[in-house]
Amino acid sequence: QVQLMESGGGFVQPGGSLKLSCTTSGFTFINYAMRWYRQAPGKERESVAFIGSHGETTYYADSVKGRFTISRDNAKNTFYLEMNSLKVEDTAVYYCSFVSDRAYWGQGTQVTVSS
């Protein structure tokens, strides 16, 4: 069955960096665009970054543009979110996702940015 598993979250001080990974299985990864979302306490889930199936196209939320980089390794069925210059407002649970017959989600990984 389809599985997505995030890793790499943690606690970091403002200005720090983290790299999230989403390892996938159960579907033909190279055929699908992938997304990272996040949900902060008391807020709706929001799209953070998008990458096309071959990595040729990327989009970012304005709030993370220039600080976050999405990438993928189709040989490893894995995609990534490199997060630099982290801010307190980046604190959230981060989810990886894609859509085929329906939306599929990972379980989420907590990112906490605090001094």
C-alpha cells in the first residue's frame, strides 16, 4: 500500500537549518508531483512547496521563498525539504503529500524553532 514517512524534524534556534525527508513506497514515485505542507497550532494546513515529477518545476509559498528548497531523488523514491534561516513562525508539523486517486499524507514531523 501507499506509504509516506517524514523524518528530520526537530528543535532548532532561529536562523538555524533542518532538512526534512519523505520516504515513499507503494506507488510509482517518478510519475507524481509531490508537496510539503505544514500546520501550526491553531492554524489551517498550508502548502509550503511543490515539485514536479522530474524535479523540473518547483513552487514555494511566499513565506518560505528564498529560505526553503524542495528536491527529489527518484532513484530513492524520496523527496526533501531543506529549510534554512528558520524563523519562529516556521514552527509546525510538516507533512509530505501527493495526489493520485485521492490525497495521501505522511504522519507528519514536528519542527520547532525557538530560542
